[in-house]
Amino acid sequence: MRLGVLDVGSNTVHLLVVDAHRGGHPNPMSSTKAVLRLAEEIDENGRMRDSGSRALVSTIEDFTRIATSSGCEQVMAFATSAVRDATNCDEVLRKVKDASGLDLQVLEGIDESRLTSLAVRRWYGWSAGRILAFDIGGGSLEMSNGVDEEPDVALSLPLGAGRLTREWLQGDPPSKRRVSVLRDWLDAELKEPAKELRAAGKADLAVGSSKTFRSLARLTGAAPSGAGPRVKRTLTVSGLRQLTAFISRMTTADRAELEGVSADRAPQIVAGALVAEAAMRALGVDTLDICPWALREGVILRRLDSEPAGAMTTN
């Protein structure tokens, strides 16, 4: 069956079309993205501005048409922190439904963590043992620890790369003092969550998923995306520390010229590096394996697991 996964994030809206069946490996057929920066459309009262909701509605209408023309039997649409945190979230969801007919589901942070953990577990298999997983989004940081498809501990913290950039690193480039203060603040914020994760058991494998971790790994020498998803990629804390010192002195325009950093991700890659480094430091992780699967694949896998055969219909 052909499925569409529509991911409304803090920075981008992403439609992934896959061919999938229960027990099989989801096969990506197409990928379409739009940069909306919805987190920047939240006003001082916590509401998403009309300009943001209009852009979201228009994009979802376009992407729904793409999914239909691509032959998708169902579109699974979900939103994460930007929509979730908006005080007028219900109003935004209603506008999307009225315009496109699509039910946009808001994922809670802990569900993001659990679904990402599921995707990571399926990618590495049971032989990986206990997995400690990290995922950095625009609005939040997800972490989990477990030996099963349902992790023993799943956490979501408001420490996303976009959020930290807006709140801490407005300069271009950011000042050395702000970088230093943010690093210390992250250490304090991660102290208690790290204790909770460590209490679940010592990990056999530490994994980073999401575009931020893939970009950081590429910047420290990992294979490019063109080499394929099955090439082993890693990120070391020592390499990350050197990279952070380098890119934090660069302007956004200069960072956008680096291989592996897209123009829309260049503004927040410094904050992404800082939170990645802090998370690894807090958990005593020297090396992360980079997983090509993350939240979107977790959504697909959970749906395939839960739906009776033949029960899927076009949304």
C-alpha cells in the first residue's frame, strides 16, 4: 500500500510518500518540503498569527493534492511543538480540516520520543540490546532508553535547536559569552533527565536520529546522504566539540555554504550542536551511531502494526 506521512514541524512541513506493508521495510517514493518557520509565527501571547495559519493551510492543501496524485491510500498527518504550543491550536486544526479535509493530529512530546524509539529499534533490531536514543527537533529534544519497542524511559524537553536559537543566540554570529552561558544552562537543564535515563540501565548502543544529527555527523566527516542510508555514520563528542567551536564563529550565510547544511537549517545548527554536545556529555556518551529513521518512520511503523489488513482507507 502507498502511504503519505505529513509532518508539520517547527521549521518545515514535510510530505513523505512510501510504499509499505506490514512486516516489510517502508520504501520511500518521494519527499516534498516547504519551509514555513511556524515557531516564528507565534506572537507574544502564544497564538499562531494568521499569516502562519494561512501558510500552513495552503501548504497542507497543496501537499494533500500531491499525496492524492501520488496514489496514497492514506495520509497520516501530525504536528509537533510549534502547533502543539500555540494557544490557538484547536482553531488552527479546525482551519486545516475545513480547507483540506485532513485531520491534523497533534503529537505530545512523549509520543514523539516513543515513536522515534520504535523507528530506531526497528532499524537496529533486537541484537543492538539496550538503546539510548536522542532526537533534536526545532522545538524539542527527545530522549529514550530501552530494550523493547516501547522504551523504559521516554522524555521530551523544550530544548529544540530552533527554540534555543530564538531564545539564546540571536547574534550573527552569536557572541562567545552567549554560547558559553547557553552551554552551562543546558548542562543544568539536562542533569535530572540524564539521571532518569541512566537509572533505566546502561545502554549497549547510543543513537542519534533526525536531520540535525545527520548534518552534524556530515560536518564532522560522515558519508554524504548520497552514499545511501545503510552506510555506517557516527558522531563523536570530541569531533562535535571541535565543530561547535568552528561554526559558532561563522555567520549564518557562511554556515549555509558548508556541505551538509541546508540554508533553512543554517541559522539553528549552532544551537543544535550545543544541545547535542550537552546531551552526550550528560549521559557520558562518546560516540553516537546515526540512524536514518526517526519520527516519520515511527508513525508509519506504528500504523502498520495497529491497522487490520485491508482496513486502511484514504483520509
